[in-house]
Amino acid sequence: MSITEQNPQSKILFKLLSFKDLGDKRGKLVVIEGNRDIPFDIARTFYIYGSDSTIVRGQHANRNSEFVLINVSGKSKVMVTDGTKKEIVELNKPMKGIYIPKMIWKEMYDFSQDSVLLCLANTHYDGSEYIRNFDEYLQIMKGEKK
């Protein structure tokens, strides 16, 4: 795994990832392998497209799921917070991604018209592990609620 940036002052445990461009004169090629290029086995893959710059996606934290987000086309922004600090990352290259561990609140927004945001997760979908209320998330992070 190639980590191009990490914010050591932040309690937020995100990592910006850089993937190798294996392309040649025939075109571009990026390979992403679980437990090699990203820090988990891939159990689920999905992508977001057709969202415009006014749409906010995500708006949740996950108790068990880890994610890697990659804009394979266009660009978008990702806001992550642990309830005390907030970081915003712009994803605008298909060789760059952001790793988001469990229990980090995430919001994706400011999608370009051609944006395709690829999402890789370490778990299969389970709606019960999602925390969709920010106030509840803050209580959990402060240890007030389990």
C-alpha cells in the first residue's frame, strides 16, 4: 500500500492512497487488489454516479465497515470527521483514493457532472451497522451511548 499523505495531528484515521498507473501507449490501467493496495479484503463494490454538485451522499458512519473511495471519473469531495476534527479531501484522479476506517462520519458532495465515485468496502451491506443520525454519532463517540 502506498500512503501519499496522512494527517498525524488529526484524530481522524484516514489515509490518502496512491495507486500505480500501469498504462502504456494502449491506454491507462490501474489495478487495485485487496490486502495489497488497500488494507482489507474487498467484500462489496459499488459506485455513485449521476449526482450533481448540490447532492450530498453518505451522511453516515459505520460500526463495522471500512471503505476506500476513488473517483474513477470526474471529481468529488469527501468530508470525514470523528466528531471533534473535520477534514475535506478532493478526489480528482483515478490513481488516488481515500481509506476511511470504521466509525468515521463521511459525506460525499460537490460531484462534477462526469463523476463516478467507486466505493470498496470490507463488509457486505448490513443496514443495522449504519449510524445515520449525526447527533447519535456524536453521543456514541463521546461514550454516552453504545
